[in-house]
Amino acid sequence: MRAFISKEMIDKAIVNSKFKTSKMYFQLMNRDKVPSASVIWCSLSLPKHRFILWQASLKHLLSRDNLLKCHMQLTSSLCPICEVQQECHEHLFFQCQFAYQVRKGVANWLGSLIWPACFQDWIRWMEGKPKSLQQKIVAAGLAASVYLVWWNRNQCVFNSFSMSVCKAVSLVQDSIKARVTSLSKAKMKSTDIVFLRSLNLL
């Protein structure tokens, strides 16, 4: 191990007089923290939403284009929701009309256009660190939207059923409301309370 670990690496792994194995791990792996990690693993998002957002950001979800790369035989390579274009991450989350209408509905509810128009712009947007409660709610809205688009896609594949856009937007709102209700109002800023009330979350 001495051939791989230097005193400088050990010093960098010490934070507030405590040795952090994660710091050492990333040094050994020669990897820095992913810039989008703060958005992907936002505390206001449900764990299952975080996981799907993480997989989507890496383009690791088993969309039909990825299945074809694994030489799997499919009856169709088209998007199972709209059946217009070949299914890939870019289409599923940005070009498909269902995803477009869901992100538009969530953006209107949040009062901001939170979803860029292409995959690369989306990844760049996620590199911003959500610090305020409002920013965390936007991040949670993104994660919930991605999850529900993927969930609806699977419903189309396995059950030949697609939920309505209104239902999807409503489920995004419900998931965020469930997380916000667990927060202490005493620790919230007055601007946060006004923002939450404007979304009918309080």
C-alpha cells in the first residue's frame, strides 16, 4: 500500500483532525466529486427519485437504444409512450411530448423554467449546488419529473397504459408536499414560507 499512498494523500484525507475514508477513496480512484451530485442526491427528493435521476444523468437506464446495444431482440425500437421516434434518453426526457408537457406543467407550478431543452444543457444545469429551500424544491421537482416519465414509460411497455400529464404533475406535487411537511417551520426563512404557500405546500 505504501507504493500507492503518500503522506500528502493522507493529509488531504484528514478533515478537522479526523481521517475520512471517502476522501482517501476518491484520491485512490483519482476521481473528484461529480458536479451534479448535490442536485441528484438532494435531501428533499425521495430515494427512488434520486436513484433514477442518477441513472438517467449517466444514460444508464435500460431504454430501447441501450437494450439494442446489448444485442437484445425487440419488437420495436420506438418510444413506447409516443411511438414516433426511436427511444433514447435524449428523446424520452426532452423530445417526447409526454415529457415536454410534464416538465412544462411542473415548471409552471414552480414559477420557473427548470428543464433545459437538451441533455447537455440539463447536465450543466444540475452542476449548480442547491443551497436555499427554494432551489432544493426545484431540484426535487426535477427528480420527481424524471422518475415519473420513466415510470410511465415502463407502464407503457409492460401494461400498455399511460397516465395523463395532469396526473403526473399532480404526483410530482404530492411527492414534494410529503417531503416539505416533515420540515420545521421554525427554521424556515419568511421568503421560504411565502414561496411554499404560493405552491400550496403549506
